[in-house]
Amino acid sequence: MSLQPSLKTAAVAGAWLALWAVPFERWMDKQHALGELQSNLLFLAFALVFFLLPGYFLVLGRQAPFARDWMFDHEERGRYAVVAKRMFAWFLSGGVVMAIWSAILPSSP
């Protein structure tokens, strides 16, 4: 199975991040017994599962890297514009879902 990144998968990646970022942040605020190393390792694991891997597979995709002079090549500019649109959809959907999710969740337990 090969995932092809699109605007829809980018929006799903943004929602995936937002749905888990708000509860994770609230949970981490309550973990006073964790040491700094444990806290940092938990954050890195969270970032890997909910930000980096979805960002790579669902937004950027596995494609040839852009050349240094991508702005002078019409085909490279087109590829860059597609990736930029997916990144915009990723962050927009994440921001919208995160704002709604933050308003729905209770502020204190």
C-alpha cells in the first residue's frame, strides 16, 4: 500500500495532530513527578508519532528533493507549489481542529 499525499491526507494529518496535542499537553502539565529527561523523551515520542511521521508520509510524500535553484525551473516551482498547498492545508486544519478541541475540553478536571 502506497500513500499518496494530497490535500485531504494533509488535512487528516493536521486533525490527527490537533486531536492528540491538546490532551497530551494537558496531561504533561499534570506530570510533576517526571524528570526532565523523561519529559523530553515523551515529547520526542509524541512529536515523532503525531507530527514528523504524518508530516512526511501524508503531507510531503516521498519524492525527489528540490534542487537549490528550484525557483528558476518551471516544473520544480509547480511541485513546490503543490507541497506548499498541502502544508497550508495541514496547518490550517490543525489550527481549526485545535481551536475547537481546546474550547470543547474542560479547562480543569
